[in-house]
Amino acid sequence: MAGTDSSIPISLAPTPAIILCEPQLGENIGSAARAMANFGLWDLRLVRPRDGWPNEKAVAAASRADHVLEQVRVFQTLEDAIADLTLVYATTARSRDMQKDVLGPEEASLNMAGHIAGGHKAGLLFGRERWGLLNDEVAMSDAIVTLPVEAAFASLNIAQAVLLMSYEWRRTSAAGRALPFSDGLDEAAPRSELVGLFEHLEGVLDQSGFFTTPDKKPSMVNNLRTALTRGRFTSQEIRTLRGVISSIDRRHERPNPNRMKKAEKPGEQG
């Protein structure tokens, strides 16, 4: 999906921190940064990235999510990375046999939204590409977050997992309740104009002999009105439709030259 509007200033409003534990590939860090930027997150923290930081491959993969990369902080320990957070969730696709609450992405995001709205800080832990988080890292979290993935193929790329959780945060937080643009649809016409369309159409159909069975006319009229009501027509659309109906009505009333010629032929032969 393309459509970045560079004229809109980027907001660094409070959001959850994204903590990547020992990420191995710069491309994954950059892709995670891009996913964060898509949904308004910007606080990216790295714990002992294998290839160091900064990383050129991360910059290329971030696709101009520069404001996220510029905020990146690198830590030597997870304890330091989460020291200022008062709510921490660990993401994992595997059961850890720990006495911790297990949350879905929506519940976790709602909890974080409320926590942050109260002036506190929250974060999400993501593990390594090959084996995820270690048990002692999960043990430092308040709860586990897992996604409703297929059990037989549950492993997600780090950037994919960050994208899904960033989307859920955006969807459930106050910032994400409005879409970035509207549907652009004009306001529906007043009901009086729609009733005028009904009456116009039904009058023309009456004159043309459409309602051949009087008993069935009420149900046919109801069907027509039901179908037209679903259209949610604007005032302009109703004017156009009434113009079409009027044109058809005039054409129906106009004498047909071919019929007249056929009618004249028997007289000519006589």
C-alpha cells in the first residue's frame, strides 16, 4: 500500500517501546522500524544486536522510517532496556509453562493503551530470529502475549510480529480510532427526495402498464423501494435518476415511425 503524505508532521506521542533481544539481521531491524512507523510507534530499543549499530542494511530496509531509526537506543542487558517501564509483555508463540497470564494481541494492546494513557510506560519484548525469547527473559515480563497463529506453523519473522502488534496498538489506542482519510462519499439525500424518486418511478411504471396484476403491485412497489433505499443516493444521483426516468417516459410517449409505416401499408395495398 502506497500513500505516504510527507506534508503531515510525524507525532512522537507516547506509545509502547519495542524491545528486540539480540536481533541478528539488520534487515529485520529495519523492517521492524518500518512496521512501527506505519502505525505511529517510534521507541525502538535493541539489546546486543549481533551486527552492531548503526547498520546500513537496517537503514535500507526501514524505507525512510528515519524518525524511528534516529531514536534507536542500544543496551547491553534486557534489565537496562526495560528499566523505565512499568508494564512489560513478552511475545512468544510457544507455551513456557510459567505461571503468567497469557493474553491475545487485542487485550494486551488495550491494557497498554490504558496504562500509557495514565502517564506510565509500557513495552513489548521480541526475541531472536532463530529461537525467540529465553525463559529468563520471559520471566521478567508481566504477562505473555501470543497471536492466534496456526499451531503447526507458528513461527513469525520479527518484523511480522512487530507489525501485527503495532497494528493492534494503533487500532485500540485513541490515536487509531480515526482512519487517515474518509470515504469521500457525499451526504445521502433527504428522505423526501427519495420518496419523490419512488413516486416518479412508480407513476411512470403505472402509465407504461408495468403493474399488470393489481394484487401484486404493493409487493412489487415494496421490492423496488427496498432496492432503491439500499443505494444511499445523494441528491445529485436522485436528480440524475429522475432525469433518466423522464427521458424514458418521453420516449415511451413519442410515436414510433416504423409502427406508423406498417400501419399505412394495408391501406396503400387496398
